[in-house]
Amino acid sequence: MRAIIFSDGGSKENPGKAAIGYTIQNAKQETVFECGMNIGIGTNNVAEYTALIEALRKAKELEFDEISVFLDSQLVERQIKGEYRVKSPELIPLFEKLINEINTFKNFEMSHVKRELNKRADKLVNEALDSEKQVIYDYTDKIKLD
């Protein structure tokens, strides 16, 4: 089963209060799960990595085995594709976790998108930052995953 993931991460200051947001859609582009969550104090890049790691973990839990990811972080995209080296000591363990998650899927594709095309994930980040709570929208009981 193929999932389409939009992920985003943000920090009020850099570093500062940080949050993640992601949406998971089925192959018919129906949203099956959305999450916004505070992750404590961190940088934008830490939040971007964490968002994608958490989204992949949830997609695996929902039994998706093929993933198409869209994110607005060129840094994460280029580091995962091997175009940029990961130099930051705080990003190296997140990079390794992300690679381990990616390797659990049968197929994985990643594309950078402009911020305007990632509005929902960005909104989830901001909802989490503003509310201090985890924001979950779970449609799995209403929408077929495949």
C-alpha cells in the first residue's frame, strides 16, 4: 500500500520552542491521519527531521509499505539524497534514525515542494505550537487505507 506524506517542522526561535506536523494520505489522496506535536526546544532542522521520522513510523504502524514524501526542507531532502553531508552533531543521530526508518519500506520517494504546497503540515505545526497540546486527526475508521 502506498502512502503520501507531507511533513513539516518549525521552531518559534532558532533554537526555540519546536513542533512538527504531518499528514498521511492513501493512494487515492484521501487523508487518513494528521498530527501536530510539540517536541520541546530545538532548531528548525531538528523539527524537520523529527517530523519525517514520526510520519514514517506512523505510516509503518498503518501498514503502508511504499512511501512518497513531500517536504519543504531542502536541507533534509538533499542530505537524505546524499547531495549534502550531514555535519551538525545534533542532526547526525536524526539522520541515522531517518535512514533506518526509510530502509524499512519497500519503496521510498522524496520530493522538495514549495512552502505553499505544504500548507496543511505547516498549519499542524502552528496549531501544536499555539496550543501546547498534541493535535491528532485520525480518519482511519472512515477512510480505507488502500
